[in-house]
Amino acid sequence: MTVGIALLTLVPGRLGGSETYVRGLLGGLSRVGELDYRVLLPPIAPDAAEGLEADVAIEYRRAESVPSRLAAMTLAAARPGPLRARLAGTDVVHYPLTVALPTVGRPSVVTLHDLQHLDLPELFPRTERAFRAVAWHRSLRAADRVIAMSEFVRSRAVELLGLDEARVRVVPLGLDHELLHPGATREQFLYYPARRWPHKNHERLFAAFAELRRRRPGLRLVLTGGGDFPDAPDGVEARGHVPYAEVVRLLQTASALVFPSLYEGFGMPPLEAMACGCPVACSDAGALPEVVGDAAVLFDPRDPAAIAAAVTRVLDAPDEWVRRGLERARTFSWDATARGHDAVYRELSSRS
């Protein structure tokens, strides 16, 4: 059985957790996958197959900016023939980045990362909501199987899009335990890795941090992920985009991860922190309670006082939260994620 994995909309360094998922999945399939795989890549990401057989679609326009990416997708949808030919001979085609491009006349799997544009539409421009309503919703409704990365996403897809529950499978994301492991020492700072997108909720975090600083004057807050923070209180260090190795180092040395996001379809940073032995104070929104279990102190992300209280709890008893976090992190791996995907591909093999 041969599985085509179409990644034409991949833009390295621009897709955040979606790219982490793609690379983790492909790496897991290269290690433990039991089927044959062929990865269809865009010219902008020719080396992204993580050891699997790859085919670079030179017909697909190189694109990085949002307008150029939309133009590339539109052109590819209008002239799909050459791209479809590159997937000839595959039995099932998987679209890990939600957009089914190119469409094919055989069983398909589409991954759904979240439905934030429907749950929090006020955070999205009208053009983005319109694009997702066309490209995402059509792809999901036409798919033979939808892979959701959490029960939360599965339930939202069934409720908001009317997807048949029988077509949706939950396969959690994984962790790279070779990279993510505890460090030797911890320093007096909190860490939050997140771009300054509206749902990442930096303003309420700043209010909570100002309260924490009144009680712990030496405490710092380190931010990574990009964005400008002219309104940040004293003690905040915004380091912008940093290499992943630096993210890991920060997770290994922070006193705690604080994660006040208003919405997550999964939420990798809390799990990554746990694997690094970093205590976690985490929002109770979206899929986060499902992902962290009882290994983090949860808080209402819309209440700065609740954020400060949760951070205080983990700082006051770090050993307990380190222990719980390490136990929780051990239950997630990219190999398990890959095996979960293989099981979904096999469900469709008889229909090929």
C-alpha cells in the first residue's frame, strides 16, 4: 500500500505548530511506518521529507507571503493535472495541512488542527475566514477520514461543520524525547513561547506578571516567537524568533512555563516543557486540559489574578509539578503518532 502525503502549502518557518506536526509525523513514519510513503513537496521546502521518498512539485509556484501563497493555491487548483500526475500510483492521499491540494480520485485523509476561526471569529480578518470556509471546509467535508489532534477538535468539527463522527479519528501529537529532556539548573524566570497573535493573550499575562513581580521582585518573564511588546511591564524580555535549540534551553532552565492561550487545538509547549522537567501553569481553554491532564496547574486565561495564583502554586512546589509533568510527557511520542496515522491509512486501503 502506498500513501501519498501532499504538503504543497508547507512554508518552512511560517506555520508554527503545523510544521512541527508535519516534521514529527514524517520522522515517525520513517522510523516505524509499515507502509510505503511518497511525500509531495513544494519547491520552497525540498528537504522536508524527513527521510521518506520525496517528489518536489516544480509546477507549484514558490510562495512565502500570504498573497503569493493564495495565488499559488488558486493556480494549482485551476490546473491540477501535473500535480495529480505526481501522486499517480498512490492508494490513499493524506493532506496534513488541511487544504486538499491537489484533489485526487481516490480515498483521502485530511488533518484538522483547530476551528479557531469559527470559535473565535473576532480574531480573524474576514478574508481569512472566507478562505478557510472554502479551502478548509470543502476539504474536510470531502475527506473519507479526518484526523483531529484532540477530542476537543473532534467535537468542534462534529458540532460546527456537521462532520460524521464515524469519519473522524483522534491521533494526538508527539514529542521528540531525544531533544526534550531535563536540564541541570533552573533560573528565576518564567517562559512563554508564543507569537503575538491575539489568542495568545499576552496582555492578561502582563497584568498577572506585574502582580507576581510585586511579590517576587527578581522574577523575569522571557518571551519568544516574535512580535512587538511596547506595553510590556518591567522584567519582561522579548527575544523574538529564536532557533529551536534555544527554545529547548529556555524550557530546561525556566522556573516555570506559563501558557495563557485563549484557544488551542492541541498545545505543544506545555508538553515540551514537561519533557524538559519544567513546571507548567496552563490555561484551561480549548484542548489544553485534555492534553496536560493533572500534570499542570490550570487557570482561567481571562483572569490575571487566576494566572498569578496558578504560577505561584507551581513556583511554591516545583518538585511535585516536575514529577507529574515528566510522567505525563512520557505518554506522548512521534512514533505513536505515526502508528496512529498508519491505522487510519489502513482503514481506507480496501477502498483504493
